Amino acid sequence: MSILVDEKSRVLIQGITGREGMARTKLMKDYGTKVVAGVTPGKGGQEVYGVPVFNSIAEAWEKEGPIDISVIFVPATGVKKAALEALEAGIKLMVIVPDRVPIYDVLEIVAVAKEKGASFVGPNTLGLISPGKAVLGMIGGRAERAREWFKPGPVGVASRSGGMTSAISYYLTESGLGQSTIIHVGGDVIVGLSLPEVVELFEADPETKIIVIFGEIGTTQEERVAELIRNGRCSKPVVAFIGGRAAKAGTRFSHAGAIIEGTRGSYESKANQLREAGAWVVESIAEIPFKVKEILKSI
Amino acid sequence: MARLFEYQSKELLKQAGIRIPWGGIASSPEEAAEIAKKLGQPIVLKIQVWVTGRASLGGIRFATTPEEASQLASELLGLKIKNFVVDKILVEEKLEISRELFAGLVIDDALKKPVLIFSSVGGRGVEEIASHYPEKIIRHEIDVRKGLEAAEALAIAHQAGFSDSIQKEIAEFLIKLVEIARKYEARSLEVNPLVITTANELVAADAHMVIDDYAVFRHPELGIEVAREFDRPPTELEKIAYKVEEKDYRGTFYFFQMIEDIPKEEIVVGFHGAGGGGSMMSMDALLRQGFRPANYCDTSGNPPASKVYRAAKIILSQPGLIGYFASGSGVASQEQYHSARGLVKAFLEEKLEIPAVIRLGGNFEELAIEILQTYLKEIPAKVEGYGRAQSPDFCALRLKQLIEEKPGVRHKVRPMEEPLIPADAYIFSTMTGSIWIDDRQCETCSDRPCLEACSSKILGLVEGKIRLVISPEEAQKGKCTECLACEIACRFHGHGGLGIILPIPGLKEYRQKIIETEKQINNQSYR
């Protein structure tokens, strides 16, 4: 098992004829993701790496059959329209790759997705991969690299930093520890599936034995993970690294969501709450594989 | 996040029909006196800076006469508060306050909704209100598609203990507040205090608004130059960098300066990260070696080589650097040879003298490192490339060792050179620049390495000449990915008949200014 995506998931690419869309379609197809169709309005009839392109999702659905997931590569300003089209067509999971999607656009997508019982990863995400099964987005960059860097196994990885998602997973693989699913939740303040929501999915996945998270200062995601552990809604061991400890030196992160919560959002708040709840908070990325191995041995 | 000043935020409230204090903005003591005279009543002067607790810093003062206003304004203008130099003062009527309330709107990351916060206690920080009077704080979730409805607004005002006409007035105010936040796509909007005057009027006495960076482009009317959160106005170099980012949606380029004037005794390096998490980790490694980064920079999300090139040129517009450090997560999904080529072009043009350590771990790191090693032999600087096997700490230590090998070398900013293009060259536009080809050079070149190097295969032979084989429009729309491979191949394996020009508006003038300043400093030190 894995979460959100496997080799059976039927995937559509929105913005398939663009620079990123084309390059990552190749990655996904080469890796084994079942990419059944692509959409770029006005470019219907073309093919991208053997994937038929349609003018609309409705048309793609009609010709190619039901679609489970849409991966969106359109420019940030067009994301809202693309996502609403996907939701309207009945797609239940979206991966919104672009960076710089206006926050109110995301809030609208959240509202509609909720009504439709759908969810999404991102925006501003590298995507996710269930090693050995399927990849969505651009994680790994190229199929041969993704195969080399990520292997199937018991560790669920969720991260707020794209590069660190790959880095942590690669170092796990190097240490002989495979991953169930690796997910970059996205770097924005409002994301579809945030860390706590992904942790709950890992909790329900029998293949995942241990969860690794890369958190960052800002937002309440890590605090909410701590809450899940405290409430017993996450019983699997959690190993966490929180970035941004030294960020005071001028890298300012936004805390708009933390205005009432006072100190919520700071490094200390996140690290302390996770520790008190029973998670292992490590001080460096290099420690993660050792800690994971140690814990896996004891369970 | 793009912050607005108090006076700008209030202007938006006023346009929406919310009552704000009478007054105006002053940049000189005379203007302050003028406004005070017009108001003809006791006034308050408020410095316009993005700093909380202005009153305790002496930034809020009261006056009764225009003379007094002028006097206080001359004291306040030019004052340095944290990273801010005061250049504007808001001069307003002093309100007769009967009661202070709080109203604000934030975007809650857990609820994934805007949340309206209202309290019948105001004036102080919302955290303080929350800890002293938690029961007074009303939080109300907003449906982003509907806004705040009249019945909801009335209920909030009622719950806060208001009735009759003031209840209605508060409700109307709250509806407008939510509308303004939505209209201008505010990440947060706070009116604190919201004042009930002795004449029973509802007045927004203070206002702070932060606009979503990503939505700033939809609001040119706000005149925001750099949509990034700073605790000070953006520097000139940051404005130049921001323009680059604004004009090119491919990948991310984030740049800000950590120190503007580099003290000569500091060991300051230019920092070029990739990815938020990886950059942070790499900066920590620099700090551990005792370095100070002159700037923070992040080019990631699969940026084209042209963007990385521009980032490097901007980083190298800072004088006095003793090293260049580039490092990201170490396991990047993006093709790292793009970054390598961007750096090569920049370092060659700069004839870089200071050592550089470039950690380009990730996809095609071997090729990326090879590019750095092959094409940077002619510059005075030592440049070392590393991949995912080497940690940021190892790389930062290498930089330190390279600096120690040749101590005392500091980066000198050079003028931006105008490229020499033959008048009859064949030229076509790329997304952010242009490529020129000099047929005479190509005629004598039998290998034509540019053709093989061109990754998107848009160059070909047309009647024996190197030409675009797609339409110029397609090239400009992005079919030419500005990978820079053709230029490097031509320069090193061909006859130098091809080049790519990637303008950076404003950088030439900026560098000229820096060079002048450096000259003056040097002249002074000789005297």
C-alpha cells in the first residue's frame, strides 16, 4: 500500500503542452504512472509522449474514461480556473505544482474541493511519489533518477520543503530504508493537504510503519501534528526536523495565521510541542536515517 | 508579504466609506504645520514605519499648534527606527476617545479560511487582549465566496455587547472590512484601535494591511514596488532583482540583502541557495564557519540558466565579497547543468577573482560539475563543484580553505560590458533576451558545436547558415529555453560567432554608482 497514488491511479495532466508539463509528463510516464490524458485548451488532437491531448477535461473523460487525479502545470494565474474545471469534472485529487498562486484563489479552490469531497496537494509543490508505483509532479526530475533515489519501504515522508523532501528520502534510501510514499505538501501558507492531514493518511496506511516530517517555521502544521499524536490519532512513531532555527538573521517568514496563537509558529514552539507529544525531533538531517533505523528495530 | 503603510491602508478604508481621522501625510515640517493649521485642533503625529509599538519608541506625538507640529515633525523626520528612516508622518486630528475596540481579518492556515476577529477591547496588541480577556475575542469564519452577510455581522456586534445604532454601525463596518480585505487580497487587515468617540462616532484610528505577494500584480493601483516582506524599504539592488523575477515566471528567484554596506573587516560571502529548506540549511553551514552572508538568494523550481545567470550577476554587484557560496538541498530534482551554465556565463563575464564553492547535488550533478570544471579555467578564481555526497558543512569549510590559500582578495564590482555585436548579425529574440549569430565566423567553423549543444533543437542549418528552424514567435514564447549551451559551446569549441544577451534593467547604472562610491572611499583613504 501507499497513500494517494499507486500504479493503478488514472492521471490527467493539465497544461501538458507547456515547458514543465511536457518535461514532467515524460518523467511520470517513464516511471510508470498511468497518464491517460492531457489537457491544453486549443491544443486538442496533439500528442505529448504518446499521451492524447484534449481541449477540456470533460472531453478527455468522455474519450479516455474516468480520471482519478489531475496534475496541474498551468501558470499560477490560471490555476484557479484549471482546478475548478477539474473539480467540476469530478476529479477527487489534484496536484497543484505552480508557485505563486494567489492565496484567495487557493481559498476558493479549498471551498469548492470541500463541497465536492475532493482534496489537493500544493500549490508550490514538487509533488509526490509512491516508490516503485507512480510519481506525480516533478519529484525526482527524471525517471531513472527517481528509481535510483527512492525505493519502496516502510517510511512515510512528508515535507514542507521540496528539495529536502528528495534529500531526506535519498539519505534514507542510501541507508537501506525504503519509503511508502514521499510527499512535498507545498511551501505556501495555505496548502490543500497539510502535514497533519498527510500524517493521518500515513496512520491509516498499513505499509507505513514510521513517519518522517520536515517542518519549517510559520503556520500551525507541526503543532497540529503534535496534537494528533497527543490525541492518539497518530500512533506510529514520528521523526521530525524543523528548519529555520537560524532564520532570524533576516529571513522573515510570515505568521499571519498565528496571530492569536501567540508563540505558535516559532521553531521552539514546534520542536517543544512535538517532543512533548512523543515525537523524535532531530537536530540535523543526517541524523534521520539513524533515528529511523533505531526506532524500526525497537518495534 | 507586501505591507502597506498606515496612511495607505487608511486611504483604502476611506475609499470604502469607513470613517478615518481627518488629516494628511507630511514629508516636511512645513507640510506638517500646514495640515495642522487646516485641522485647527489638537493633532497627533505618527511616523510611518513598519514597526510595532511606535508609541513606546517615541514615534507618536501630540501637538496643539502648527508651530508645535512643525517642531515635532522636524524631530521625527530622518529618525532611524530599527531599519527604517522616517520620511513620512501622518498628521491627524486627535480623537476624543470614549472606547477602543479591535477588528481584524487574518487567513487561518488550519481552517484554510479567512477569519474575522472582533473584540470589544482594543488599543493593545491582540495577543495581549487574547491572554487578558480571552472571552472578549470573537472569531468568525468567513466563506471566501460570500463574504460577511448582514445577519452575521449584526450577530457579531450583538455578541460583543453592542445594541441599537452602534450595533448597526459596527456591523456595517465589519462587512466593509471583509470586503476590502477580499478586494485587495489582504493576507491580514487590522484596525486597532477601532474607536468610538465621545460623539458616538465609529472611527478607524489605526490600520495595518498586508497584501498577498502573489496577488500584487492584480493591484497595480497600490503602487507596491517589491512584493516581499521586509522590515525596511527594499534596497535598489533588491528592486532590480525583483524586476527579474517579475518578468520571468520560470522557476523562482528570491533575493534580498542581509547587510547593505559590507564592513571591510567582515568575512562576507555572496550566498546563492536553491530551495527554501536547502538554502536555510546551507546558510547555517556558512554561519558555522564564521562567515556572514551578504545576501540571501534562492533560485529553484527548475529555473532556466538565464535566471541563474542574472541571480549571479546581481549577487556579484555587491562589493567586498571574499567568496561565493552556492548550495541547495543536495538532491535537487531540477537539471543542475542549467544552474552550472548560468554560473559559468556570469563568472566568465565577471572574470571572477574570489573563490567559489558550488554544491549542485541533484539531477545530472556529474555533468553540472564537469561544466564548472571545464569552462572556468581561464578566470583567476578557483571554483570547486560538489554533488550530493558532500555536505553543506564540508563545502563551507572548503570555501574557508580556499579563501585562506589566497587571503585578502575582495570582489570588485565591474562595469556591465556592452556586448560587441556585428551590425549585420542575425538576431532573434528569446523569452527574456536575444541571440546573435555572426555568419562570417560560422563560415570558418566546420564543427558547428552550437547545433549539437542546442538542447531544444531549435537551431539548424539553413542554406549553410546557422538559423532558427522554428518561427521567431515560438522561440520567443519559450521554445528557446535560454539554456546557454549554444553560447558556451561556440565560445570554447567553435569560433565565437554566437552569443546570448540577457539584459538586467537598472544593473548597469547601479554598478556605476557602486564603482563611483568605491572610488571615493579609496581616494579618502589615501588622503
